[in-house]
Amino acid sequence: MKVTLFVPCFMDACYPKVGISIVEILERLGHEIECPEEVVCCGQPAFNSGYWEESRVICRKVLKQLERAEAVVIPSGSCGAMLKVFYPELFKGEPEEAAANDLAARTWEFSDFLVKRLGVTDLGAKFEGKATFHDGCHGLRELKTKDSPRRLLEKVEGLELVEMEAAETCCGFGGTFSAKFPMISTAMGEVKCSSANETGADWMVSNDSSCLMHLQGLLDRQGNPLKTIHLAEVLAQR
Amino acid sequence: MSSPVSQFKTDATAKAGDLRHRGLIQTALRKYEIVRDVRKGAFQDWEQARQSAAETKFFAINHLDTHLVEFAEKLEARGTKVHWASTASQAREIIGGIIKQKQAKSVVKSKAMTAEEIHLNPALEKLGFEVVESDLGEYIVQLREEAPYHIVFPAMHLTRAEISDLFHNKLGSPETHSPEELTMIARDALREKYITADIGITGANFAIAETGMISVTENEGNARLSAALPKTMISLLGIEKVLPKLEDLALFLPMLATAGAGQQITCYNTMYGGPRQADECDGPEEYHVVLLDNRRTELLADPEQRDALHCIRCGACLNVCPIFRNVGGHTYGTTYSGPIGSVITPHLRGLQDWKHLSNSSSLCGACTETCPVKIDLHHHLLHNRRNASAGKPSVLERLAYRIYAIAVNTPGFWGLGKRIGRLAYPFARFFSGTIYDPARAWTKTRDLPPMPGQSFKEWWKERNR
């Protein structure tokens, strides 16, 4: 299958390894990858801040660029939810409404694509350590991506998966919220990290780098030895 | 007085870092979650129950005009005086007028968020009446001269020791940390008030159109005493409280108890349908029902957010909200806190003054997931943000998003941005977290994300060269 990989803006700049890991995994499974140069951001920051017209400027370009893609894979529950759930709302009553609905149906969050579209759970990955999974809220509640990442992690050799009590509790990132209300965002991050610490895990894994960017920033600042890693990076290790 | 937004930011910053508060609230609400889940398990199918409840409320609200008239006519047929209040001040005048006319001196009141919404107590006190809250939690916050902390648990922010000190100082009772003894102290003080009160005021959990009755749910029996002992009873309720049929309570009473407090059913559930009838031996001689609009009809006129009127004020969305759990109820600075408060307050009190509550959310959706009547809470926060920006955009923010749109839509621009970011990155640590740092909001408590030498797109290009 020809897979169109959409590596969101901040992951492109700050977390290139996630995209590289996905290319490795999908190529190993025999799929052809394309990464359109001109697709950069899903338009969510403007959309979530209420600037829907400014957001549409970005989203129209994404719609155009991904018009012919067979399957679009995004390594982020949040950006995935933007395409799958919020593009149809954003373009409701607009000329691009049909295109938005069509793209939504062809778009997949990375773990869901592997498990639900390709039917793969065992990628032959090896990763030593104890890990707990953080459900990003958009993936969990907008896309209902609860089981896929866990089914993939359960098959990783050497990895012990433990659930934290606050697995489904928001980490406090929330996009521009993290900068508009930094102290609330930080408090929420602390609650999350202490729940992860209670499990004795070495790693906090997630399918959303945006949550991990916030949590790792907090962990580093507080000298907490817990480490964060994107699901794709775990699955690419052999 | 500071503006709502600056008050919110100041209080939120203080409370979010208050580890004692955090521990208290997180512990209490974790216990709630455990018992709630046990009670949810007692339903044959909780999700189906939510769906039924949402459909019932949808029908109730979408036919509010006929339901309200039916409700009022049934009540009036049994001698109740029904009053229609468009605004908070009208409601206060109506209630104050009844009390004046009765030449009453003291009023005993059971828990009613609608009364908080219209600031009834201060208005009545200004007229010279003594108003005593009879719900234990409400009584405690009244003695502390503060607003309820939570829709359902008004005093959940206080420890036994703090309540003991309060009673000791205000009522002269001996110090005790026993919840039973503390309850008895309040009970002794309150019993006297019930007996001497001329007027009893209650709220309502539901208004049954079919039978013209209000349903009041409580755990302490205080609402029953507030309603039964004084000669005149007044119930104040929002017009959205309507349920079409009596049998709807079969679902809504256990649902409210489960979602609100993790109870199978609340201890006392009472129906009031009018004053004492000729063949009855007790009940008030006069019964007044005050139906409050206070801009609810504006919400009704908004098809996108009309479902916010489904709310049964169970407080479940507050309990699961990570924002509420970290900033607490008082920080919101308005009667209805938590997700439902952030959704409806802009409608009740003005969007531009209260839009910050909709911005102060990570949009995690835990509220929507838990709401027993399926209000699309977190998406309404997005809608409020959209409406606020459309109505009065921030010039700077809009400009920033316009520039951002150009940057991400132009590959050369984006590539250049990454290169500049990489060049600037090593210098960031020199002013990280200081007032000169443009990313201070982030770096004050968090390290910056990494900025590797090669981006994904650069890697991809190089690989496919």
C-alpha cells in the first residue's frame, strides 16, 4: 500500500526520530511511503484558539495536498483528531466540506493504522524496560484509540507494560493552553508524572509527542529520572 | 475589584501550586471515582442509561414552552402561586416581596445553586431578614462567609479540623474531629432555626410537568424540614429543570445520585406539589414557585449549545475535570464552576468577560465522557472560543496565526524557521525563564524541547536524493 506520512510541524523540527521510526516500520512491512514536502501543520493551534478562518487557510492546503492519498498516517492522536474529527466541523457548509469528510475517512492515527487497518500487532520489536502508557486525550476520546497502542506494546520483547492510575488523565499540555495558563498546565503535568512514578516505570510511552514534549520538559526541570518516548520509537527498536 | 480574567489567573496560579489543596481535592475525588464506578456497575447498561437520559432531556428542553405551562397549571390547580422571573433581580424582588408581605423575620433555606446564582442571601439580608442555610456544607460555608466550593459538595475544600475551629469560633462548641460530633453541633444550632423560621426556601432538582411537582434530592433531611415546618414555602428553580413525566424520575434519581456522589440513590427524595390541602394534616399553608430564566432562553435559542440546558447539576464534570481538580471551585469566580460553568457562564454573564474560562481548558474531554446527560461540554468550550474570537478578536493573536499560516504553508519559510530556531537554541539557556525570554510561559517550569541538527523533512529529502 502507498502510505502518505504526515509528520506534524513540531515533530518535524523537534522529534525527527519518530518519523524516521515510522518510515522504518512501514517499509519493513512492505509499504511504500511518501511525505509531501508542503504538508507541515494540521492547523490545530489556530483552530483551538478560536481563529477558525486563519486555521482554514492552513487546512485548505492540507486538503489539497492529501487529496489523492490512499491512506494518511499521523503519529499523533491530537493532529489525527484534527483531520478526522475537526476538519469536517471546520468545513461544514464550506465548499471543501466533502473533501474534508473524505480526508477524514482516509486518515489514520499511527497505532490504529497498524492494528485496525493493517491488522499487525507483532512488529518483532525489542525494548528493555518497564513502561507505562499515557493516553493522549484527543487519541483517547476523539479517536477512541485506547487498545491499539497497548496491543502493540504487549508484543514488544523485553518490555514490561504497567498501567498507571492516571493513564486517562490529561497531562496538561493542551496546545496553547500550556502557555496561556502555564501554572495549571504544570500542576496537571505533576499529577501525571507522580502517577507514572508510582508504577515504578522507567519509561512513559505515548502516541502523542506533544504531551511528551510537555512532560519531558517538566521531568528534566525537576530532575525526575522518568523518561518519555514515542510509541513508534519503541516499536522500531530491534 | 479586579476583572474576572485577572482574578481567575491570580487565583489559579496560587491554587495550582498549593500542594495541600491539591492533595485534599485529589484524594477526595479519587474516592468519589471509586464509589461512582461501583454504582455505575449497578445499572444494567450505564451507557444506555446516559443515552435515554439525554433523549429525555432533549425532548424536555425542545418542548420547554409546553412543559413549563403544563407544570405551572398543575401546580396552580392545587393552590400554588407560580411566579415567572426573567432576570435575577426580578426573582430577588419576588422572593423579597413574599417575605415582606408575610412580615417574616427569619428564613431557613436548603441548598439551591439557583439562589447562589441570583445572590439571594445577600439581597434578603439587606432587607433585614436572617437567612440560615440548613444543608451542612452550605451552613459551613455560610459561617465562613464564602461561596460554595462545589455544586454538590460546598465544603469539600475544608478538613475536619478547619470545620471544628470554625464551629468553635462561631458557635462556641468544643473542639472535635469526629464527623458525627461536628454534625450534631450543626444540628443543634439548626433545629432551633427550623422551629422559629417563618419562611422555608428550597431549590429543586427536577420539575415534573405531567404532575406539577418539584422533586428535591438531599442526604440530610434538611430540605424536608425547611419545607415542612415554616408556614410559607418558596421554591426557586431554573426553567431548565423540567422533566416531562413522573416516571422519568425512575432513571433520573438514581442517575443523579450515581453521577453526583457515587450513591445508589440519595437518602431523601421528596416531591412537593402544592400547599397543604384541605384533607392534609401538614405542609406549608402557602406555596410559591419561582421559575427563573436569567438568560437561559438565550442558550435555548442557540441550537449548537442548547444541550447545555440538559444539565442536572450533578457536578460529575467538575469531579473529573483536571482543571477543577487543580484550581478548585472558588477560582472560577462565578456560581457554576468546572466544565459546565465554563460552558454556560459566558451565556449567563457575557461572553467577552467570561471567555477565559473556555480558554482555560486543555479540551481533554473527560467532562463530556462522564456527563450523564451527554452534554457536548468540551466541544462547546471550542465553540465559545470561536464565538469570542469572531466577536472581538485579539489583534496580536490573529496576526500571529496569519503569519503562522504563511510560514507553514510555504516550505522555504518553514525550512528557514527551523534553521533560525537551531541557531538561536544554544543561546536560549542564557535567558531561559527570565523576563527577557519570549518562551517564558513555557520555560518557567519546563525545559525546552530538543532541536536536533536535522529535521525529519531534511532527513527525508537527503534519503531520497
